[in-house]
Amino acid sequence: MPTEIPVIPTDARLIYHDHPPDYRDVLRKEMEKRKIPVSIGKTCPVKCTFCYEIDHSYRDTLEPGKTTQEDWNYILDYISKKPTRANENWVWGGNEYMEWTDLFLHPKAMEWLEDFLKYTDKSVTIFTVGYVHVPRIHQLAVQYPNRINFELSVITLHKDYRKALMPHAPSISHLMKVLEGPGVTSANFYSFDHHTMSVDAQTISRLNPHVILWMGCLTPLKGMDEQTVRLCRQGKKTLPEEALRIYEAALPNPTTIHTEPYITAFLNRHKIMTLFDTLELEKKDTVVMGKSVYRVLSMYRKNRAHFLPVPNATLGGDSDCTILLTFDDILRRLNGEKVVHIPKCIMESPRGNDCDISGVTLEEFKEKAKCKVKILGKVNTKVADKKLWEHGYLSSYVRDYIANPAAKEFEAIPVPT
């Protein structure tokens, strides 16, 4: 039987504003990045307390307002004229120049998703915490096989933690209906305490033995409230035991894991060392990097160069990732250096123009840095993304991190403040 989609409480609904004069330019910019810029308005009403968009002051966002049918006709026509590339997925929603929101709260979302599948030959990646119509999403998956990559943000099925973290999310019973059909490709959920992630894994596997289980822990960022930060850090502590429980359960589903950057860096330590060796740097050369990479190189390539660990101050919280560093972060860390080597991945924002995630360009950085800047072209996002997925399996984490004595030594390496 069709399931009515859950309704967000009235006090959480949006007030939509008139379109700004240049909103079509925003739509085009997003579509040039292979995004489908449907919008429900400026602010997402779901109000998940862990959302990375709670504080997006690090980048400017432009919002065309609530998408109309006329807007959609323009979007669909524009996309239809774009060449279809093999193995390419268009992302449902703009998130380079627009704020990220759960687009399936738009009353026309399911209708327009069907339009996209019917009138183009392109594939699509969709994200939502569950605001899709059942059984319509499953019918579309059957009707258009291998065209929908549906990444469902389950987050947690633990009743109390779900209520605390996702006050306006769909009910667990609705999620069960979404999960038990062919529509969902992957389900992401996280460790928050003992018997949270592991219990969720077994529940989801029983409903759907084919869906990819995408697990791990959430990283606290600037703007999150104290309770959410506490739950995220608590989940980080229980992650090893939770992962072991799932590993030992030998579920039929593919099991991947998304951990904090220091674990990812350790699992990719051999590639980091090999790549570093090809850079042919001198001992006096200053190299910018995130704290996780600093630990790897300090452990395995000590004194081979001057390693400059840079905190992710712009994002704040516990963030520690080289790709997410900003030029402003680096400026705060410089202390009289004459030459600095910058990994190319820092200036490879999807916005293009050699800018970081905040939109600051390399040329703007050079004007303020007052030192010579050299770019390490080999340290790029293509390499980083490839290695992230190569070692992103639960088995890699269990065998090469939890069971590896060297991981404890790695964690104990101090990072200069």
C-alpha cells in the first residue's frame, strides 16, 4: 500500500522569498558542475543537529528560492542538452553555490525525479533522510534500472539518539518501508554508543541484504551544540567495538566505513609515503598538510622535510583533513616562512578557478602570504578520492587499524599547536 510521507511540524516550515534577479545564473553554475539545482528555499527545516551546513559561513551561498514548475522546465531543458558521460551521475540538488537541503521536502520532487529519468538518459545520485514516497521510489528503481544511486541517510535507528539528533526526521517505521525495497543503494549510519551502529547494521541487513552499509562516526564541527558534540565523540570511542561486532556478524551486505581523517591517513600511509618520496623535497622545504598526514610523515619520514601541520580552523571542531584546509587556515599558521609547498588538493574546490572550499583563490592567497608559494601537483583530489575508497571497507579498518599495534603508536604522535 502507498505510504504517506511524514509531515514536518508547522513551526519548522519555510518562508519562501521572491527570486533574486540573477537566480538563473546560480542554476546554470550548479548545472555546469553536474548538479540538479532544485531548491526548497534558503534553510533546511529538518534541523539535524549534526548537519555540516549549520555553520556555512566559510563559503558564500546564493539561493534562487523555492523551485517553480517554470524553473524545473528550464533546468530539465538545460540538462537534456548536456552530453551524457559514461559512469557519470548528476547530483540531485545544488551544493556548490547553494546551501544543502533535503530536497525531497519539495512537493514536486518525486514528479521531477521521474521527469529526469524519463526525459534524459543520465543517471542520478540522490540524498535524503527518508523523505521519499513509498512505493514510488521502488517503482522508479525497477522502471529505470541502474540509473538511481540512492544514498539514504539513516544516521541511527536508536530511538532516543534519533530524537536528539534528528528532531524533524521521518519515523523509523517509514524508514523501514524505504529500506525494504529495491530503491535504496546505500544506507549510512553511525556509532553513537555501545550497541548502536552494530544493532542498526543487523536490522538493515535483515530488511535488505543487498544494500551497501556505509558506517562510521560523525565529526563535530563548529556550530554544533554541546550534546551533539558529546554524542559524536562518544561514538568515536565505541567505533572499534561496534565495527568488530559487525565484522564478526559476517553480514551478506557490502560493508564500508567512513572514519575520521587520522584513521583514513593511517590506512593510506603507504601511498602517502610513496607519493611524498616522489616530490623530491629537501630537508629545509616547508610542506603544508593536515594534522593526520603530519602524523604519518612524522612517524615514517621523520626529518625528511619541514612538515607544517595546519588546523582546520575555518571548519572548526574536530575537523582534520588536508583537502578541507583553506588558504585562511594556512595564513594563520605561517610564521616567517620564505617558501611554502601547498598540496594541489587544497585549491581544487568544485567551483574551479584554483580556489579552496571557501572560494578564496590561489592568487588572493599569494597576495596575503608574503612568501613564495609552490604547488605540489601530485598531491591532488583524484589521488585522495581513489585511496579513500580503496581502503574504505570495514575489513580494512578491522584488520589494519584495530588489530595493528602501530596504530596506537601513530595516535600517540604529538601535533604542534
